[in-house]
Amino acid sequence: MGKVLIIGAGGVATVAAHKVAKNTDVFSEIMIASRTKSKCDAIVKAIGRDDIKTAQVDADSVEQLVALFNEFKP
């Protein structure tokens, strides 16, 4: 199965996260990352799955993005 990394925690990312979370046969691991980790945690709580990972990342920082990609390997 696949891993997906959703960067952002706004309206579009929230809808995408809900849709992705419903497709467990396609996506084996999910991570939501945003500048504000608490927003990611709120999305996970709304989805109701405790296996979704969250992380803090500044999408304007190439170094932070590379580190997150290397850690999660989507």
C-alpha cells in the first residue's frame, strides 16, 4: 500500500485528509504536516483515527521539507 503526506491544514487539506483516510485499501500510512501542528492534530481528531501521523513543517523551508520527506518517505 502507499504512504501519503498532506502538507497544509486549511480547508482543502482537511477535505483531502478526510477522503484519503476513507481509502485504507489504497493508503496504508498518512501524515498531515503544517506550520501549526495543533491544526493537524485537530484534523486527525475530527477524522477519528489515531494512526494518522502529524508533524510541524514550514513549507517555505526546503531544509525542513527534505528532512520530513527523508523521515516519512511518502
